[in-house]
Amino acid sequence: MRFPVATSALIALATAFATGLAFITQPFVQPIPSRPPAVDPNRLQAHVKYLSVDLYPRSHEQSRNLERAAQYIQGEFKTAGGVVTVQDVVVEETTHKNVIARFGPVTGPVLVIGAHYDSHGDANAGAKHPRGHSPETHTPGADDNASGVAGLIELAHLLGRAPQARPIELVAYTTEEPPHFRTPHMGSAWHARSLRATNRELALMLSLEMIGYFSDAPGSQRYPLAGMSHLYSDRGNFIALVGKLSDFGAMRRTKAAMAGATDLPVLSINAPPFVPGIDFSDHLNYWHEGFPAFMVTDTAFMRNPHYHKSSDTYEKLDYARMAKVVQGVYAVTQRK
């Protein structure tokens, strides 16, 4: 059958649109069912509260609290059974720390899962206050990013329950926030460069970047570009996987594992870097080194109205759904 030219053009356009939609959002990924171990929401809340309240503020110039946060994470990683090391991150003669926990064999392609433990603070504005900070200048950083760190800690406890078949590195990064954001001084940049320098093969990197804020209210989810709201939900009730266009296959596998682990909706996007927010976390530094990497996120300021504000506090997070995010990430660790 031959179609008129106009009809053929419409068919071609519709086909191109459908292909592009599938490539960007991957709506037809079949979940791979699994039964990951339970994650205790109360433990997640305890970690977030300690980091955001007891260790407030955790910005780069608050060295005492940043060091206490590193020690806390290190202790939890050791209790979980990981082989724990510390990577020095030297920024302008100040030494910060990445905290690393290793599980599984020492050779083979490594799966890296990381989260930054510093929080946002304006050191210059804070210097005007007697204590060097105030609620107006330094956020508690509950969702950003004590949530990601809490998830990383509880993931370590899941991995430590049994020998792991593949090499896994959990990394708590320092110096992700400004003024170091998007500079070679980020803790994740140091870690990514070290993998490249030692010719270590990296299977995939996942950045846990704000994983605790959810909302079922209509209109609670926003998007960086007009039209994206027609492709996704207008409710902030999902966890998102964010990657670049070239990692299409890895995205499908990761999404299938996470979606099959719990009933929490998992949405995804493979997009070019000009889409705002696509590269706004530690996974960016692995891209710089040529490694596949995704962000696991509640979409930050696209959903959470408390982003980088004094109101980013622990009681606003949804720890039950946050626990499901951790279960989903655990499911990824169990698949090669």
C-alpha cells in the first residue's frame, strides 16, 4: 500500500516522535521482580536527623562538623562489614575526606554508589554572624544530602549481610556543594580520577542525590523544560533515574532492577547535557572520565520547595518511600 506524501510525512514524524520518546523516557522497560531485604525507615530517619541536626552545619568551611560526619559514616561502614578506607581530598591546603567502603571481590568491573555528605552554606554571608553561620546562610541539608548518605549507610548494612559476587564501592563524598561544585575540587572528581589513573574498570556509578522528598499532591512535580510534564507525572511520587543519551542500555537494566524491587514508581530520562539539572551532582565527574553514571534523585528543586533553605529539615522527609529507594538500589547491586 502506498500512502500520499502528506500521510507518509505524518507517519514518519509520528514514528520519529515515538522513537525519541522511547529513547528519552524508556516507558516500556519490563521490571525484574526481586525481594530485597527490608530497610528500616526509623534507621534512615535517625541518620538524617543526626547529620542535619547534631552536625549542623556541614558546609565546607565548618571543618569540625565535616570531620565528625566523615567519622560517623566511617563507623557505620565498618559496623556494616565493609573494608573501609579514606581518600584525602586536598583543597587549597585543607584536607577533606572521601569515605569508601568496599564489598565483594577485589578484581573485576566495579559498581560505585556514592552520595555527598557536605551541605550547602554561604561562608561569606555566614562570616557576618558571631558563630560563622545562621539559618539564613547555612541549610541543615536533610534532603540535600543527608538523605543520600543515610541511604548509602543502610545499603552498606544490607551488603554486609552476605558475601557479594561483584566488586562494589560505596563512597561518601566531600566538597560537592559550592564553591567547589563543578570544579576539580569535588570529592567525586578525586575518586573518579583515581579510578581512571589506576585503569580500574567501572561497570556503573550511581549518585544518590536527594532521595527523601515525595508528594502525592497534583502539581507537586515540576520540570526544567516546557513539555516534559506531558511525558511524566505531575505528582512528586516517584524516584528518578537521570543519565546521558549514550547510556541507554545501562539505563534500561538499572530501571528494570529498581522498578521490580518495590511498588515505588521509577521514572527515567536519558537526555543531552543542555537540559537543566541533568548533570547537577557527583555523577558528572564520572562522565568527565568516560564512565557510565546515573543520578538517583527525587529531582531536588523541581519538587522540594525547601532546597538550599533553612527549612530543609528531617521531619519533612518520607522515610517509608526513601526505604524503597534503598531497596531498589540494592536490587541493582545484585545484578551483573
